[in-house]
Amino acid sequence: MTPPQLKRILVAEDVRAISMRIAHVLKAHGYEVEVVKDGEECLNSVAANQPDLMILDLMMPKLNGVEVLKTLRANPETERLPVIVCTSKDFSTELKYVRDLGALDVIIKPFEPEVLARRVNDFFGVATTIGSEIQPESPAGPHYEPTLDTQRPHIRLWGTRGSIPVSGPQFAQHGGNTSCMEFAFGDERILFDAGSGLREAGLSFLKDGPRHIHLFITHTHWDHIQGFPFFTPIYVPGFEITVYGERGFGRNLESLLGGQLDRDYFPIQREDLRAKMNFVFLDENPVSIGGAKITREFAHHPGATVAYKIEHEGKSIAYVPDNEFLQGFLGDPKEVRPEDPIVMAQEPMIRFLKDVDVLLHEAQYPPDEYRKKIGWGHSNLANACALARLATVKKWIVLHHDPNHDDAFLHKKLNLTWQILKHMDHYVPVMHSYDGMVEFV
Ligand SMILES: [Zn+2]
Ligand SMILES: [Zn+2]
């Protein structure tokens, strides 16, 4: 339906991309719009079409906006034509001049065309209705507009740093939170390790309300448990949290984690936990959670440390943040054979990781650094490459970054990883994890 009398607006603007957007929005608000692209055309159109309002750009060819305005004001027939000036020149003297020439309003570029439409509506006394928010014109046809689907099986890395959290611009890309990984599918949420990344994982669960969360601990070094007191769901009634740990951790699991809430360390005590807490020793193998099967194997790391493997809908993911593979080996990873005694000693782990779809495994030290860190419980990068080959994993995501390795260093280290794999004639997609990374499986 056409309104009885459309208000006519003349848009004088030489940049086509801008004039088209303005025209589109004004038309959508019910105005008749004409566009001109220089000062001369503008004056001709005013004479011929007698618009009700003009949108005038100051910077235009042939005759600029100020000259147009002066000409209009000098002619009795157009001296009262309402004009809104749009300009990217925000010099106060020029603006004052424009106002003295009777411009209704001045809008400084860049601006949203909707803002202009509101001013125009105000001028004509037309209410801008909420429903009149205009989307930019886009081509017809179906649009592909994906959003992250958290119901699909995926892993999310909440903390990818080893040893201690780090902070600062040099760590901005990879992040500074210590170990924490989530595996999620449908409504199931399974966490691995309780490093400082656990805090943000907990916050993410709050918005969906109480649920049962499973938390598997690889070992009880600080960087794998320090986030536990900051895991908000433990204080919220309705949540149920089941923590799983290896019997070989030594003391009981509850006091190993909950002990961090001792009065000497933390202001909130264990009595303040409001979630239903279960602490479970891993006697079952595998553990089944809603269609996912979780198995474990001992890793090569000081104290009792386990690696976990998740199998779900035909896919397998292994989480091995701390593992010194081939401890003390400094040779060429290309020369490593399954029958070598040093490799045979690691056979259970190689078998455990065989053909997994995604291996999350550390490679903490480049070979030169490793020489000084033998026995610290973390892999030589070259030896981790040998593991990826021996276990023929399909994809490798490197995690547990050293706190001394900033983003620039990690980029170089990843380049070195590609070079080592090339040298070994072994192709495997490899990437460095970062805090917040999501991988669909
Ligand atoms: Zn660690
Ligand atoms: Zn450790």
C-alpha cells in the first residue's frame, strides 16, 4: 500500500556505497528518495523535483556542499528547504558556517544510516517504530550462517599451560591457564584436570543450570588441581560433581583436592560445598558415561600419572598432558624402531594411543632445552614426534606449553615440529592448542 503522499528526500552524496545505503534505509522507512552525485546535479534536482528534505554531503565534485547551501539560501524559492548535512569534516569553524546557513542538523561520518533515518523521522514527526530496524541489503537466496553447536561432540581446551599460570601480552595468543580440557556431547560434560582453566569451565556451566559434571584427574601436581577451589559449581546446590582419580595418587582423592580449601589456604571451607560431591577411585576400566568409554594408561611422569582415552561414536581422543616419552633419548627420532629396548619399555603407551583420531600430547622442550631437563617428566619435542609416528595417530594437538615459552617462541617451536616430521617422512596434522580452542570430533 502506498501512503497518500510520500515525502521526497534528495540525497546528495558522491560516494555510491554510502548513498546506496542511505537510500535503502530511507526507502525502507517509507520515503521517496532521489540520489545525486555532485553539486550541480543537486541544484538541478531541487529545481525540478522540489524535495521536502535534503541530505547533503559537504565534499562533492563540481560544487561543494557549502556552495550548494549558499546558492539555495540565496534563492527565495529554496531558502527554506530543510537540509541535513553529512560530513566527515568535523572542523568546528566549518560546521559553525554550515549551521549559520540554516542546516537543520549535522551528522558526522561515519554513521549508521539508521541514525540518519531517526533524525529524518523526527523532523517529519514520524515515530520510529521498533520493528523498523532495517538490516543492510543482502543478496537474495539462501544464506549459510553457522553458529557453534555445543551439542555436537567436541573438546574444548580451557587451559593449555603447564606448571603455573602465566599472563601478559606475550602470552595473549595461546593463553595462560593451566591444564583443563572438556569433552562434551549432547548434555554430557566430562572434564579432564582441574588446573586454573577449570575456573572458566565452571562459569560456562552456570548459565545452563545444575547438571552432573564428571571430572577426571591425571595426577595431583599443582597445575592439574589448582583450579578446583575456584570451580563455582561445587558451591551451587543442584550440581553433582563426580571426581575420578587413580588409587595410586596416594592419599585419598577428596583430601588431595578438597585439602586446598583448608582454612590456611582458602577463605571458603569444605563444609561450604553445596553440590553433591562424589570422589571415585578408578577401579573400573573402562568407565562409561552416557555412551562414552573412558580408559587410562600410566604415563611416564613423576608420581602416579595417568593418560586418558575417550572413545565415543567410533572416534577416539587421547589426553596426555604430562608424559616424558623415551626419557633421556637425544638421538634422531627417524632412527627409532619399535623393537628398540627404549621403545619396548613404552609399548603399553604406544598401544594405548594406537591410531587415535586426536592425540592431545605435550612436547614441552625443544631438543636443545631437553638436554638440561632430562627426568623432569616432560617430552623432548623430537621424541614426541617419534611417538606420533609410532602410534600412527591421525591428528596431534600439542598442549601443556611451558610457562617460559611465549607466543613467538611457540610459533618457532611449531615450525620446528613440522620440520622434524618432514625429516622423519611422517605426515600428521599437528597444531598448537590455545585456551578456548574447540575441536569437533
Ligand atoms: Zn603438568
Ligand atoms: Zn605433573
